Amino acid sequence: MRTRFAPSPTGRLHLGNLRTALFNFLLARGSGGAFLLRVEDTDAERSSDAAAALVLDDLKWLGLTWDEGPDTGGPVGPYAQSERSGIYGEYLDRLRASGHCYPCWRTDTELKAFRRKCLAAGRPPIYDREWARLPEDEVARRESAGQRPVFRFRVPDTGALESEDCIRGRQSFALADIGDFVLQRSDGTPAFFFGNALDDALMSVTHVLRGEDHLSNTPRQILLLDALGLPVPVYGHLPLLLGEDGRPMSKRRGSAGMGEFRAAGLFPEAVANYAARLGHAFESGDLMTLDELARHFSLDKVGRAPARYDPIQLEHWQGLAVQAASDPRLASWAGESAFRDVPDGMRERFLGLVRPNVHRPADVAGWAEILFGRGPAFSAEVEAVLADAGPEFFRAALEGLESGDHGLAAITGAVKRRLGVKGRALFRPLRLALTGAESGPELAPILEILPDETVRSRLGRWV
Ligand code: GLU
């Protein structure tokens, strides 16, 4: 099995792109096959080397590795389409020689007018082959005059193209609906259909998983590979992925993706585990490594229902990733400055304490500040709760603190005895007085880690 990811480097990868990359990677790795990377950068205006470099960097960040690609090379390169123009020219000539394609001189303006006319008449704007039967000598005359045509593939007029989609099952496309599509633009660059299909065949790609938006391209690609006598890969179209706004993901609209995820401090395994479940069912709800995900990845577990980006789910995986990260990794994720307020030698204990309560590096710094730095900030609401608990509550708490081992049990025991409160009425004011927050790390270890004088002054403030 050989799969590939074929990004167009026109911007940062969004969640839909990265899911496509991941699924192809998992499919290859799970079967012991090869995973290729091919940069589809023929649109010179919208592509850039910087964007391509960023795409590679994002994929590496996610943990993906490829066996062949623009940076690593390989036996069927080059792996950037901008370096393959000779190959496209050669295969275009073959299609021309076999009569499968022809030059067309319709200009963009004419094309737009033609489309408008068709739509106004209630007809689909299928190319009418105005230029398909131009005599050879007229073609030659125009070409020698330097007029650059586009080249169109001649699609059979009737019949249907049947194909087996490895996710959606049997597909049938009426050829009459397709129309002669462009293979090569007038600037000599290959149109998407052509470069994409040809490269898959020449790179011996066996399986192509891609977004559902490409489904209607597939019959065109099969037709042209058949015409060239080249092998057709198995295509599988992944269910649509909608953004939070309910619209399909799009680079141009800035849908959630790598830029945002990385800047937010998400762990790559959180992003990968989340993305792996967008349209693929895994039995286990555990955080898995890429190897484990690959082992459990299977085409028959890819669903057909559209998925929708859900930041809350993503956050769930981030929580698991934070739990699973080693201490050194968590510390470097939080960043040196997060520990500014943490006393020497306390770093590990502090990290262990706040680990269940942090999702972002800034959360670590926030807890360090609350526990050891500026201290808690009290909202008016919190102040009201503390005032409500009353001075007696905190006097008892202070007595408890001084009575024994300075631990939580001594404090709560004293308050319970004196005021008879328990449960939430007991723990909430304590937590609020010590942290200013309704939730957070466990109270007992907070008391262990805070210096006694800090505890004393935080409780004493409400007496
Ligand atoms: N360059 C295309 C894209 O980014 C690739 C489509 C495909 O995977 O075949 O949409």
C-alpha cells in the first residue's frame, strides 16, 4: 500500500487538511505501507515556498513522518509539482497524439459569457466543444502565431463511469454531465485534475483518501488515467468536516487549524487523537500514540456522516495529553517564566499538584501566581461567600491549623466541631480563601505545599 498527502501550499493547514494527512498516514503505517508527501504548488500565484515549508513543519510537529517527499527525496520524484512540468508536457503530448485532448482558445471572458448564457437558459454550463473540431492546419496556424490555448480532455458523450469508493461504496457518474475539462492551462501549467491524477499513477500511489469535496473530480481523473493506460488508485472520500460555523473548513476563511492549535499550546497528540476521531470510530477512548492509532485504523471504521469541529472535544484530548506528559515535557511546555514564583525545589511537586487543572501553559503560570506569587484575586461574589461563612469559620480554621500537623484534616476537623458545617459549606470557603477560585487543585496538597505563614494570612484575612 502506498498513500500520500498532497497539500497545496497556499496557507496553513486547517483541521480538514490535517485530518486528511493523518488518515493517509495511519492507513499506510497500519498496513506496513509507504506514506508520501507531494506538494501541489502549480498555482504560482497562490503557492509559496514559505507556506510549503510551514506545511512540512506542521506535519512534523504532529508527529507524521514520510518515506518520500520534497525534503527527503525518493525514487519517483521530484515531489513538488512545480518541478514536474516536463513530465506533464510529455503526458499531455501522449493524450494529444491519441486524440484524447484538444486545444481550446476560448478566453476567460468568453467562458464567463458562455456560462451566464447556459445558466440563464437553465442548462448546466457544460463546454460545447466549440474548438474541438478545429482543422489541424488552423490549430497549427494559431500555435505558430503564439496563441496559447488550454487543453481539454475529450470526455465520452454517453454512458456512465462506475467506480468503487473505499469509503462510500459504488459510485456512478453520468458522462454526459461531465463536460470536456481542462488538463493544461494556457500558461502551460497542469490543471488540478491532471497533475494530481498523473502524479498518483506515476508515484504508484495505491490509495487516495481525501475530502468529499473532491468526489466529483474522481470520474475525470479515472477517465484520463484510463486514456493513458495508467493504474488508477483506490479513491476514498472522507465525510465532510464542518467548522464551528457549520460551513465546510476553508483556508481562506481562516478555519481552525495548525496556526491556532500550536499557538494555543495544544499538544500534538491531543490534536492527532482528536483529528483521528473525526469520521473514524476507535473502540478505545484512551489517548493513543500514532503507532497505536495506526494499528487500530481501518477503512471500514470510517463513517459517512459529516463531522463538525468541536473545540470542547479537542480540549478533552488536551486534558488527557497533559495528564500523560512527562514532568520535563510539561515543564518545558509551561515555559521557564511560568515558574518564576515557585520556590526552589518545589517545581516538581507544584507541577504534580496543578497538572489536573491545566490545559494551557498560561494556566501553569496562573496557578504559580495564585499559590506563590501575587496570591488569589477575589471577585465580589467570592468576597460575599467568604463574608457569609463568617469570622467564626476562619477563627476555627486558624485554630485547627495551629493545633496539629497544619494539614487539611486538622483545619476541617476544627471548623466542623465548632460550627457543625460539612460538605460544600465547609470546603468551599476554605478553597476560596486559599485560592480565590471555585475549583482547582486538591486542597490537602495545596496546604502541604503552601508555607504556613501564607495559609495563616489567607485564612486570617476573613476573621
Ligand atoms: N492539492 C489537493 C488539495 O489540497 C489534493 C487533493 C487530493 O488529495 O487529491 O485539495
